[in-house]
Amino acid sequence: MQSLLNKKIVLGISGGIAAYKTPELARQLMQEGASVQVVMTEAATQFVTPVTMQALTGNPVYTSQWDSSISNNMAHIELSRAADAIVIAPASADLMAKLSLGLADDLLSTLCLARDCPLLLVPAMNKQMWEHAATQRSVKRLEQDKVTLLGPASGFQACGEVGMGRMLEPSEIAEQVIAFFQKKTLLGKKVLITAGPTFEAIDPVRGITNHSSGKMGFAIARAAVEAGAQVQLIAGPCDLATPLEATGKIARTNVTSAREMHLAVLNDADYDIFFAVAAVADWGIAKPSKEKIKRQGKDAPSIEFIANPDILLDVAKTVKTKGGKPYPYCVGFAAESTDLEAHAAEKRQRKGIPMVVGNIGHETFGSDLNQLLVVDETGSKKIAKAEKLQLARQLITLVAKKI
Ligand code: CTP
């Protein structure tokens, strides 16, 4: 799936050492289906060559407002009119100051002033420059002018210092550009999500878990942030990266056992939607051993189980109504090997929740693809096989309408 299909992006580059990462950003935007038109400041050409950017994007690279190859010599109008967004990475302190004042003394700044499309800036500078009152004034002005800032991050800087001002990584920028274009159906909403498997320890080295990869839950978390929500993600053991972490719109708590997950969920309050995506163990080990259990002769040890709390059921018990709608709106998941529709409908009744989403075919564990069956008060409907992120976006649209 390409999330930027048919999008035309003007990729601006200003003068800063982080420009060495911009070719990789161009490549990632193009992999997502965007067409990329590069415009560079004079200073940027000291860090990365126009030839590199031209070879990568397959488009001519503009560096001067006096380029006679553009009709009527109106590059500043022409380039911005055709664009869905201008993304500038890196955006230097100098460029940000200039744009915040509406100055237009080269092609890139003129393009920004003449644009009628969104402008996204990815700041990159030394931490002292970022913290300077003048730069912070620029940030405020730019935000007032509805310019979107992506980052900066904190960390090691090219100058050897550590602090705020580091440019986001190309993958983080691409992820945020994609998010920018998604419909904001959950703006101002808070979403709680459980994801992944749980692990029930038998002793310090052994335990019982399941095949859940966490991919569906993480895809829903990403789609919810893309839709404008604030997300709390409670993840069982899985090594997936937190989606859209750099936005600050997602907080992640890692847990191991079902009981830890139960505690983490009940610790949270005041959220609009609860997606119970985790494959939670129904039983825990009654008395996990503190020491590794040694083999004793030929006899296998017997393990006593105890029932784990049902997290979704406990959240469902707390549901109130807000504006005539259930609050939080609870969505359960079902992975069945037979009779998915009947089991999903039964779960919905038994847990007293408005929606259950079934995974069609349990071979989807670990896969990037899935196929869903949504069971709600109107009956059931299939969401055709697609990448989990695409399904997650469709699910978010569906649930956003319910609340
Ligand atoms: N769930 C939960 N806490 C548990 C068990 C399940 O929150 N202790 C949630 C899952 O995240 C999922 C839904 O409940 O959203 C699954 O329902 P359930 O019937 O409990 O799942 P299974 O144990 O797979 O069902 P069954 O044993 O009936 O097949």
C-alpha cells in the first residue's frame, strides 16, 4: 500500500548538515507513491548536490528564482500551485526566521510566501540556536500562521553537543507527512489500546505465550494518531517500534503478564475509545517458581493454572453514557478457528460491548495482511483483505462515526 499515492510534494532543502539525510527522505516519500520536486537554497547545495536529488527524484532540481526553464519565469507561483504540500527538511534557523517574517529573497522562501498549500517544516539546528529567543519567536509566529512543525528531536548533534534541535530521522518525517494527509476524524479524542501477546511465567526462564505479533494493535494505534487522537498503547512483549512516537501523541506502557496489562488498563481513565486488540492469556500460572524448575527424573511437573481477569469485561462494566453514546466505546477482537461470525456475535453479547472485530482466518498472526469481520448492532460486515494499516484506518473511520 502506498500512503502518498498521487500526492505532489515540493521538498525544500535549506543549508544545514542534516541535509545529508534528505536524499533518503526523498526516496521514502517516493516509495509511498509521492512525486517529489526538489527546491534547494544556495546554502543547501554546499551539503548535498542538486545532481544527487535530481537523480533520485527523476525531476529537475530548482535552486534559483531566475530559472528561465519554467514558463513565464514564475517558478515561485508555478511550483507551489502544483503541490499538495511543501515539506522543508532541514529547515534552518535562518530560513525559519525568514519565513516567520514573510521575507522572500530566494526561490524557496518566495515559494513559501506564494503558496496556497500546507507548509511543513522539519527544523534542524544546534541546540543553542533552537533555544534562542529569536528562534522561539519564529516558532510561535509560524505556528500562528498555521505552519506545521515536525520535531525537532533531542539527541547527539553534528557539532558534538547533545540537546534539542536534531532533525527527525527520514522514516519519522515520512511517517508524519503521511499522517498529515489523513482525515482528522478523532481530533481531541483519547484512545486506549491493548496490543500483542501476554507472557505467563512458569519460572524465571520459561513461560506460556501465544502467536500474536502485535501488528494489528500497533496499526490501530498509528491510525488513531493519524486521525488526531491522543493514544495510550499498552503492549505485551513484542519488539515493534512505537508508531509516530516523535509526534508526542502516543504513550506506550510495556507489560508482560495479563495481570500487569489489567492493572495498566484500569489505571487509565477518561478515554473515548478502548480497542482490546491484545491476545490476553485466559489463564495464568498459580504459583510461578522463583527458581528455575530442574528436571527431576522422568516425571514431568504439573502446572496449576488460575483464571486471569478479563480486561475488556472489566472496562465494559465501567461504561457510562456521554451525549447519549457509550463512553468509552469498547471494541473487542476475536480470533477463532471456526464459526467466526457466531463466536464474535456471542462475545459481543457476553461482554456487553457495541463492537467485536473478527480476524478472518487465524493464519494472519505475524502477517502484514488481514481480513476483518465487523460485528455491531447493525449486523456484520466484511472488510476486504488488505494491509493491517489500511484496515486499521478503515476501522478508525467506522468507530469515529459511532462516537
Ligand atoms: N480479552 C481481555 N482480557 C482477557 C481475555 C480477552 O481483554 N483476559 C479481550 C481480548 O483483547 C479480545 C477479546 O477479549 O478483545 C477476546 O474475547 P475472549 O472471548 O475473552 O477471547 P478468547 O479467550 O479468545 O475467547 P474464547 O476462549 O471464548 O474463544
